[in-house]
Amino acid sequence: MRLAPVSLQSSPASASSAAAAATGVAALCSLAPIGHHINECFLIFQRSGLVDRINTVKAVLPPSMADFQAFYCKSDLVDEPDKLQRAIWFQLMRDTFDALLSAAPSSDRVRLLSCTTPFSSTWLSTLPLNNRLVLDDNTARIAVALRLNVSPFYYDPAGAPIRCPFASFSARVCQQVDMRKDFAHAVSCVFENKVGRSFMHDNVLASVLEIARDCRLRPHHLPKGYFAVDNTGVKIDNKQPDGLVDFGDLDGSVLFDVRGVCPTSQSSLALNAADHTKTMQNAADDKSSKYLTVAEQRAVGFVPFVFNTYGGLHFSAQRFVDKMIGKYRARVDDEKATALKYNSLSALCISIMRDNAEIISRAHSRSALM
């Protein structure tokens, strides 16, 4: 929308020619249709409250129509005008997003907000530099469909309902599902998750251990029964964290346990209606209450590594990754550390997308055979 500098302002031969050029530009801005459109834009921004809201260190929207005209017609007199342009467009997009979000059904609102969780969009901009960063066509198709809530499968709308493969002996929710309308049901299906989410969990665990190794730390996948007894010899039931990362003598060791949640499952929608991170926070709290005492007894830290099925990470998992990358950054230059963080988190997110595709494809294949 910002006008390019006009020829009247370029390379003035003298002070008088510069003054004439400025006068000519101001006159040009007052003419229709340029002046009319600039004035109209300012009035739109003013009515929508942008004049008051865009007033930061990086960008200040001119408060009057005359200043707004001067800004767009004599942009070479303003430092970095593109920052204001970006700020205006960002605010307009944010307003449009908020308006559409407020009018959306609860399930769509939770889905859209879950897709804004940190790192949930990393896979969209990842370059396929190695096998860990590659999405095959089927996985990419299902990943996009899951994000947009548009079925990647074709079923006859007039045909019989496509039931969950576990509908005959599972919960009432599965019995009521028509997979023509809810193609991603398998991601949140309790029975499907006993198998599907187990290998998703294992792949995320493997990604976390890989990040630690790439950061030149000492990660350990804890074997079953590692915490069979506490430090006093008393038996511990159901206490098995997934791994441990040794950060060195000064920073000690940190236990972690991986947990995945589906924000749009039937059990999560009510919790996430007001806060789309509520299910993730509850999962993190549950893991902390389960393992903090065990960690304290052994004088180590504990981190709940919680992720959602859109690839987003809970803030505790983000801090854990940042701590590992920070140790690596102390040994190498900043560029290498930044690249490692981006590639590692991209690989983790892509791993989740692959597993989503596998779970959904397998469920639809089973249903087709029923």
C-alpha cells in the first residue's frame, strides 16, 4: 500500500529544487485518486482503533490525516517505514483472525488455537535436508487435512456411516462416531491410542534423546523397573520416567517423562474451551505430581515433556530443549546452535505428523474392511 518514492524527490540539483519537489509531492498526494485512497485508509485505521494500538518502539501510526499523507508521500523522510507497514498488516490480520475465531464453533476454536502453540507450525516451513525432515505425500496430505479439519478421504455422503473399528466393544463416544464426518477420530480414540499413541510416544522420546546427543550431552533411556524401589528400599508402584539427561557436574541430571495429548478429543474440548492449553497443563501437572518426589529423593531435576497432536510443546518442554541447546551453544558458535534447535524441533514435529497419519490411515483401513 505504501507508495514508491516519486521522481520529483530523486536527486535534487539544489535546495530550491528540493523544496519544489516536496511541494510537488504534497500536491500529488492531495489529488484524487491517490489522496482519496490514502485518506480513506487512514479513516479505516482510525475507526478500527489501529491509530491507538499501533504505537510501539518499532512502529508508530501517524496520529493525523496530514501526518499520514506525509508519511506515505515522503517516505524517504521516515526511518524504516516498512516496520509500520508490517505492523499495520499484522494488526489487521490479527483482528480478522480474532473475529473469525469468536464466531467459530468450540471444537474449531480449540483446533485453531492449538495450531498456534509454539512449534506446532514448524513442519510447514521445514526444508527436507535429511530423512528426519521429510514428509511423504500421504503424510503431508493428512497433516494439512488435520490442521484444516477437512477429510483427505472420499466417502459417499449418501452411504452408510463409517464406524470406528473399536465401536463394537469400546466407549459410547466411539459408537456414535461417523468417520466420514470426523475423519481424525482415531487420533483421540481411547482404544486406538493404546497402540497408536504408544509408538508416537516412543518416537517423541527418541527425538528428545537424539537432541541431547546432538548437544553433546549424556542421555539415558531408563529401562523398565529402574525406579522399582525408592532410596530407602521401599517398592514404588507405577513410577517409571522415560529418560534422564546428564548436563554435567555443575548442572546435574534431569529426569523427564513424555506425554502426548489431543486437544480436540471429547474429554479435552470442555477443558480447552476457555484455555486451549488446559489439557497440556493438566498433563504436565499430573506428571510432576507423579515424579517430583522420586526426582527429589535422587537429587535430580524433573521435566514433564508434554506435546499435543498438532506438534505444539508445553512451556516446560520448550525450556528443557532450550537448556540442552544452551549447553551446546556454549561450545559452538551461535549459528550452529540455532540451526540445531530448528532442525531438531522440526524433526520432532514431523515425527508427530507421521504418527498422526499412520494412526488415521490405519483406522480408516480397518473400517473399510469391516
